Amino acid sequence: MHKAEIICKWLFWATAAAAVVYGAAGMAGILTSPLTGFPWWAAWAYAAQLFLLPLLAEGAAWALVRRINKTRAARAEEK
């Protein structure tokens, strides 16, 4: 289960990094294009709509796997 925790952690942080890159690229596109009427924060709002639910699911999975690992370690220590 330790490998599962590492995978969950890396997947969470990779998704978070992708959200930041996506939001920054969208903001740069909005700010540099003369043909758009969107405010600069619209890119971040859209990135949040796209990435918030997966981040919540991955964070919950990471927390669950971490909790299982701690419970197993505590039970193994008792024996």
C-alpha cells in the first residue's frame, strides 16, 4: 500500500501543476490577445472548473490510502 500512497501523491501534485500551467497559459492568452473581451481571471475560473473535481477526488483517495497505511502500521506495531 505504500506504493499506492506514492502514486496518489504524485498524481495529485501532477494534476495541480497541470492546473497551474493551464490557468497561466489561459491568462497569458487573454492578456496578449487584442480580440478577447474576457477578464484575466476568467482563465483561472475555467481552470478551477476543469481541475477542482479531479483534485478533490485525488486528494480524498490520497487521504484514504494514507489513513489505511497509518492504521496498518499501528496494528503491526501492536503485535
